[in-house]
Amino acid sequence: MPEPIIRVENLSKTFMSKVRKKGKRERKQVHALADVSLDILDGEIFGLLGPNGAGKTTLIKCLTTLLLPTSGKMWVNGFDVHKEEDKVRASIGCMLMGDRGLYWKLTGRENLDFFGALYHVPKAPRRKRMDDLVSLLKLDEFVDRTVETYSSGQRMILAFAKSLINDAPILILDEPTVTMDVPTARELRHIVKELNRQGKTIVYTTHLMHEAEELCDRVAIIDHGQIIALGTTAELKASIRTEDVVEMEGIFPEEAVERMRAVPGILDVGAVAMDSGLTKLDVRCRDSRAMLSKIIETASGNGASIQFIKPKEVTLEDVFITKTGRTLSVDTRVLGEKEAPRGR
């Protein structure tokens, strides 16, 4: 089994934020991270999945030396984040804060050259690396224009290129596809998988469950600054597979819905009106395969017209809902997460 290349032990981060109550300002503690511990293995794609404000970016900023934690220990590529900061920085390529980490008055090529120099990449290898990235990411059409003329998607793909300029063994990507169009995001995910096949360890934060399912070997679900679940996607789904859901669409009289609810083995039937005029049913039961014929028979025998029916697969969204009672779209952003940059 691979050894951990990133280790986090009992990491906590508390911000002090100002709130106004009845015209008075008060200081309030906000716990962005609370006793987080995890290992990320050498050579894996590790996903941090959670809604906005869950603590994903705070954790990444601590790992990349941008924030001082309140307590806890971290090691990256064998180096202590508190004591060997320069070696930690040399071990990672980062895509943080989207396009805000770029200099907009410089061209894309000048940005890559500048950040490569900051990483002390020698001039000749730096130029070759830049050319390779321009070719890999298809930057030719805009790389010699100033960044201020780029579309949001072009700026994000340049920020991704910047994270690769030092060819580090660990790549940390924080919501990398957030403003990209669908084809560009798909291509970026393909490149991420290829980089992983070449041996890079990748930490990938997202609130998009399909990205986590497609890319990640293991996923940690984070909410309110705590790791609430960790494992492979299959393990996480299996952890809540105590019941099945059959999804149906069609025309369902109220009598048909009530008769279905009375069938032994059916736990509940949820009904939602669709824009098309049809009704969508989610039928919860213990064993969808065994119950499927009984569900169809009961619905059809009571005046229902079924246009679509299939057992619904468990998703990471279902895991998150089960663990938290909320969907991933709920913003749990904490006050203070944008504050207190690390002073030097």
C-alpha cells in the first residue's frame, strides 16, 4: 500500500469575525476547521467534497502555507509545514483562488515565465516547460495577449497552467472548473487523470459530485469544518445502502399513489409535479429489484400511466444528504474564511 504523501493531524482553524447586533459590534469565534485528521496517499487523486463554506479552501490554504492553523500538525511530501515551508512550497503546484492569482496586465506567457522564476526553475527548462504547457492546454490563440482581455474560462485554464509550471509531485486544485464551459472542463478532467497516471498526487476540491465520482480514488466529505465521511466512492455509497429508490415519471392519480404507499415493502412515496405536466415519484423500498413488478402492477391497476421507470443509483449527493440533512447546493460559507491571510 502506498505511503501517505500528505498527513494532517488534529488540524483546527478559528477566525475572529465581527458581527453587528442591535447596533453594537461584537467579536465572534468562527470554527472553519475542527480537529481534522486525514492521510492522502502517494499517487492518488484525493477529493475534498463539500458545499461552499464547508472548510475545503481553508484546509488547502493551511496545507499550502497560506494560513497558519490555530492548532494541529501537517506534513507535505515528508516536510513539516510549520518548520520547512520552502520545501513544502517546492513540492506543490497550486491552483487557488481561480484567476485572482494572475497578473492581468501581463500576457499569459509572461505570467508563466514570472511564476516559473519564482519557483527557481532555470531559464532554459522554464521556456521548454512553458512551450509544453501552451501545447498541452491549447493556449496558442491567447497566451500572448494580456490576461485582462481573456474570458473567464481562458483565465481559469491559464491558472491551471500556472499550477503546472514547476512540475511538482503534488498538485492541489481548488474548484478548478468552476467558471469553465462544459467542453473545457471535460478536457481539464482528462488532463488531470493523465497527470495522475504519470505519477502526480492530486488533491481536488469540488462541490460537484460528478467530478468527484469521475476523478477521485478516495473522497473526504467535509461539512462545517469537519470530515464527516471518508473512503472510496463505492465505500461511501455502500455505507448508506440500507434502502433503494425507484424513480418514476408519468400521470399518477392520488388513489394510485396511496395504494402504492400501502404495499408491504414500500417505505414511502414522494411525489413532485414536473414542468411538463407529469408527476415524478420516488418510491423508497427495501429491495428495488424484488419490488419493481409489484410497483408497476399497483400503479397500472389504479389508473396510472407510467412513461419512465428505473431503480435510482445511490450518488455522493445522497451520501451527503444522509450525513448532513442538506444538499451540496446549500452555502455554508463561514464568516472569516476570506480573512486573516498569513502574514510574513
